[in-house]
Amino acid sequence: MLTLPEGYGVRHTRETDHPVIVDAIGRWWDTPNRAMLGLLMPRLFLQFFTRTSWIVESESGEIGAFLIAFRSQDDPSIAYIHFVGVDPELRRAGIARGLYEQVFETMRGLGCTEIRAITGPFNKRSQAFHAALGFTPHGDRDIDGVLAYPDYDGPGEPRVAFTRAL
């Protein structure tokens, strides 16, 4: 169950959230990281996957968190969590966990039996988070002390892949 701080609510994303989310990524990760922005920059995620994506916002309309997920078109039994972010001021309040649990429930309802996600080999906090939620990490090479796939998202972009049964 998603428990939010007082004054916050959750709703499905809308296409008009695109600039707000892109701006939040730059602020929350304290850098206009073009590679990270490129993961979400395509507006299509907010045009075609709103039923399986959420945004947490304050009563005044400030973004507090978001999660973008979708079901595979090629294998409808598989879902994928594409991107998640939580305002640093709201981290460690269970918001990301609650959003993930909401995705799990939604995807089960759509007939999915497996969910996947990725993170960078350097992102130990994300790896621990996914492990705590029951995800199994995958990779074929030791990168920064963890099994990951080199060049997963292009040259020089290694990723740890995760899977979890639903």
C-alpha cells in the first residue's frame, strides 16, 4: 500500500508531466546528466504508458516522485519498470517501495507474471533496494564489484538487470 506524506497524493501520469519530470531528474540527481535525461526524454513514455505509470505530487502541484512502467507488447506476461525518481527530501519514507508495490498489483491484474528493471553497477543503493523487494540481479561480467552487462544501453553504458516473479 502506498503511504504518502501529508499533503501529497498520487495519480497516473499525463503527457503534460513531461517537462516537470525532466526538470526533476536534473534537480534530484543534482546534474543535467544528458545520459540520464535521455532515458526518459522521449515524451512517448507519457503518451502511451499512463495506465501503468504514476506521479506523486503535493497539493500545490509540486512533484514528489514518479514511476514509469509498462507491459511488454511482445510478451504480455512481462512488465518493465523503466524509471523511478523520488525527491531527495522525501526519500526513505517508503514512497518508492509503495510505487513499486502499486506496479506489482497493476501488472498482476494485467496478467503479468514477471517484472524487470535495470540500474547502473555503481548504484549500490538501487541494487540494495531492488534486492529488498525480491528482485534477482543478473549480469555476465564483474563491473564495479557486481555482475552486470557491459554496453547494455550502448557503448560504455553497463547495467545490472533485475527480474522478479509477480
